[in-house]
Amino acid sequence: MQVEYPFLPVGQVSELLDVPVPTLRDWCNRLEELGIHYLKRNDRQERIFEETDIEIMRFIRNLKKKYGRYTSMEDIGRLIQENEELECRHEIIAPPPREEGTSVSKEVYSSEVLRQVYQDAIVAASAEIVKQTENLLHQYTEQMTEKIADKLKEQEEAMQKELEAHKKFMDQKFEESVRERSQKMDEIINIQLQILQEQKRINEEKNKKRGFWSFLRR
């Protein structure tokens, strides 16, 4: 069974349109002062909002959101009167007092109003999803940036260690090469010295023999 609503009080309309109650009352007062639109009242002389009233309040809200303080209620009132989709009420209608034990007759909310409510809810949910997605994307970007920075730092440290190890290896090779060359030079020098000493010995022996034969010839 479909639930039917005859009207909504100002508090529920405030929640439905996301407009503060004092702002709604001010709009209603200005519309009535300008003679553009009057809301029905209950037996306690409280304004009650039917489907047509809510559509007008939504129309005002959208204009205020779009243009802000640049739109006056006089301008909005003229736009309401020119809008054929909005139904204005030109006098205050107060319902007769209810008999004890009777209930208020119920009117069916049109599909257009329900569709607008659903659209507003979808827009709000979409905005929240976009906001959460942006936050998650921002967090993911920060995390990836930190990971990339850490990875680059690790690679830099590994490369530095590799360069130091290579330098140490080359220094050791250079020292070994110098040592080997030094040893070979020492060996060559020693051999040359030995050769020189041997030649010197041979020359000395030759000189001795030459001196002996010279002595005999005398």
C-alpha cells in the first residue's frame, strides 16, 4: 500500500530542500507581501507546504544557489509568475477546524516531486563519492610518491656501494700491478748486476793473466 502525504510542515521541507527554517519563512513572508503566492495554513495558523509550494521553494533555492545575492525576491517573484510550471496561490486558505477523531484527507505526492527528491539524493551521494575518490586518489598518490622516493634512495645507495666496491677492486688491482712491476724491475736489476759482476770478474782474471805473461817476457 502506497503511503500518501497531504502536506509537509516547514521543518520537513527544510530537511527536504536543505534550506534553514528561518530562510523558508522569510521567503514565504516576502512572497505574501508581494502578493505572488500564499501558503495554506492549518487550524493553528501554521503554514503547510503542499506539492506546489515545495516546487516554488525549490525554484527559489536553485536561483539563490546559482545567482546568490544578485537576485532579489522581486525578481524571483516575477520569474515565478512567468513560469507556467509553477502554480501560484493568490489568497490565504485556512482549512476548517477538524472534528475530534477525524483525520486529514491525504493527497498523493506526484512522481515529479519524488523524482526530484531522488535526484537531489543522487546528486548529494555522487558528490560525496567524488570527494571520497579524490581523497583516496590523493592518499594513493602520496603513498606512491613516498614509495618511489624510498626506491630511488635504495637504488642510489646500492649504486654508491657498487661504485665504492669497484673503486676498491681497481685500487687493489693497481697496487698488485705496481707491486708485480716493481718485483720484475728488481729481478731485472739484480740480473744485470750479476752480469756486470761476472764481467768484472772475467776482466780482472784476464788482466791478471796478461800481467803474468808480461812479466815472463821481461
